[in-house]
Amino acid sequence: MSASLVLASTIAGSWYPGDPASLKAMISSFLAPCPVPEKPCNVVVVPHAGYPYSGPTAGYAYAAVDRKSTRRVILLAPSHRYAIRDLAILPMSDAVSTPLGTIPVDTAMRAALLHSPLFRADDGVHRLEHSTQIQYPFLQYCLDEFQILPVIVGSLSAAAADGLANALRSLLAADVLLVVSSDFIHYGRDFDYEPFPVETEAKTRELNLSAADAICRRDTAGFERIVDESGATICGREPIRAALRMLPEGSAGSMLHYATSSDESRDFSRFVCYCSIGFHAEFPPAPERAEHAAGPESGVLSESDKRFLLDLARRAIQYALNTRMVATADALGVNPDALSPALRKNMGAFVTLNLKPNHRLRGCIGEIQPYRPLWKAVLGRAIDAAFRDPRFLPLTAEEFAGVEIEISALTPAVPVGGWRDIVIGRHGMTLSKNGRSAVFLPQVAPEQGWGIEETLTHLSMKAGLPPDAWREGASFTVFEAIVFHE
């Protein structure tokens, strides 16, 4: 791997030791006193200050992580140096490094996220960000072979937070560890936060623990209300908000440790607070890392299932046009328990809107990884295709009368060794290179009459890359689809 594609640590030797042996010894000392839970955690909230300050608290989170099953890490962290609005920034490089070695970036997950306008790739944002870099040595010490996707999150509107969470949720699986990097209240004049002139430590602790309790209960609204009303200077507020939206129903967290930077000095005129929180969440099974994606079973969707999904998509869009609200299952008269097993199976899906009679594209949005039942994926992506495709203005009632709906139900995307493993007419594909990516559904190439080289040329240009970028240095994933339309 070229050194130009590796983001090297910029905090080694200052925030933590630059010598590998000293760094390992320090991390070991943090982990040694920490209990190991009976049920390991696959979601943790961890502080990100210099190791002498926050390392002992971070140790409680990392001692609790699922070391055996984790093969991929999604790291959500706040931006301290750049003002970012309604965006999440991924690295362009293919690896990050610390004194303990190199961690490969999960390029397949990166490619999947870069289909969304909420994600961009920029090494400049990552290069000096301590909230990501501080976590890497802990992860290297605690885990064996793994890949990582660091995601730096900017300030988020409610809609962007939902969109970000939906995109990231599609990547969660049983082999994923979700790490949320956040310190808690920063107290003092230079932080512009001094609400407690007396009983400072006790009142700050009470406020921190109240926010942490809302996190543990997965109470997103409660957490936001506490922070808004108190002005609590929790730097990872946005990554926490996104993570809470990602967690499946029934997830419950536990407070693992609490400390402050002034616990030894007892000078509470200026201090930073640290919490470690752990969840055990039920994520879907990890996708197979086979040479090719498994083909969809011909009978997985009956004709009545297909008619139901097409009707569901149309009624969801009509409901939104009529009410300016997103339809729930109840609003559309859908009883999930009465649906067929195929409709309740977790599958990725794309919803495409074409204008008759010339079949002109009017919207297409989907999710590749299977994280929710197919009927829910179609319901959500029908609304996205109609009103949230950034290439088009929101669909109007007049246009809707001339729209034909097409649905693609997908198998999970899996990496392949190279472009020669892609089969035109069978595989949908993603291409990823230098932080840019693009996707074609399986039907695109046959509809256009393209061969493999012409398809990849167009896919490269769609990703904003030179036409021949696919020939060298690109990575690919493939998936298959059951395609049907009105």
C-alpha cells in the first residue's frame, strides 16, 4: 500500500506515547482493573482526551467490547477544527496508522455511504482530528484483524440526523463494533460554560449523569432536551444523536465509568468530564464474504408480494403528497404480522421512478445492505426517491400521475477480487477509488446495451473519476436484484 494512501497519526508522542512498547503498557494499565461483562458490548461511547486524562475511563469501554466477533469498526466522532453542516466526512485514504501499526479502512462500507449526499471524503478533515485518532491504539490493542471506517460528523438538522442514521444503520451487522467518540461537559471560563458557581463538581456530575442516563435508555429526545436546556458542552452530541437513532428497538445501555480531568487536583474551576457507556445491541447477521454475491432465489417474492410492494410505494407517495407527512404502517392499513415471510425478510432495496412514456428517470434512491424488512425499505425509499433525490426537485402531484414505479430487491453487497469478477446482467456493482464511489443496479448495463468495460467507464465518470479509473486501484462490490415494475 502506498504511503500516500495512509493517514499517519498526528497526536502520537503528545496525546499518547509515541513509543509502541510504552503505548501498549499504558493501555494495558488502563484495562487491567476493568471488569469484563458477561455479555460483551458492540456499541460503546468513549472519551477522547489525552490518555493520562481520559484513558482510565476509556479502558472500561474497551474492556467490555466484543473482541471475538468484531471484524469491522464504525467510529463516529465530532469535528473540532472544521465547521461542518449536515455532512459526515469519511477518509479518502485507504488506511490509518499509529505507533502500533496500520489499520485498513473498510472501503466497501465507504463506497456504500458515498452514494448518499450526506457523506463526503476528505483527508484534510481527518488529518488533525484527535477525536478519531485517540481511539485507534485502543482498538489495535483490543482487537485482532479488523477494518475501520472513521466518520467525522458535523452539526445536524433533524432531517440530516435521520438520513445519516439510516445510511449508517444499513452497515450494522453482527461483526461490527460501533464506537462513539465523545467527552462530556467541558467546564470553565475558556469553555464559556460556568452555570454552577457553587457545588460545581457535584452539579456538573448530576447533569452529566442525567444525559448519560438518557443515552442508556436510548431516549434521543430526552438527551437532546437535556443538552438544549442546559447548554451542556458535550462535544460529541451529534455523533451520539446519530448513534441513538441507529440502535435497534430494545437496546439498553449501561454506565461503565465516570471521571473528570480534575479528580486528582480537585481544582474544579476548569475541567472536562468523561463517561464510558456500553450497549449490547442485536444487529443482523454479518454478510457472507463470498467471492460472488449469492443469487436471489427465484421464488423469494411471489407475484402477490411484488404487487403489494408496488402498491405500497405508490400509496406512500400519494399519502405524502396529500398530507405532507411520511406514512406509517397504520396510516396505510398495513399489518406487518400478516405479511408474507418474504416481505418481512431483511433485504436491501432501491425504488426507481420513471416518467412515462419515454421512461425518463425522475428519482432513484435505495439501500444496499439489508438492515430492515423489505416492506419497510420500500416504504422509506419510495418517499426518498420522490422527494429527497438531490438530483431532482420534489415530485409534484401532476408528475406523479405519469410516474411508473420500479423496485429492485437486493442481495447483500460483497467484495470481489476485481472488475473481471463482475457479470453483466447478473451483478449490480459499486466502484470505489480515492474516496469517490458510484453504484449501478444490475439492470443498468443491459438496458443501455453496455459491455463490462463500457459499463465501468460510465461508472467511473458517475463517481467523478477519469473514464479509465476502473482499470487500476479501484475496489468493487457486487450484489444481485429481483427487479419488477408497474
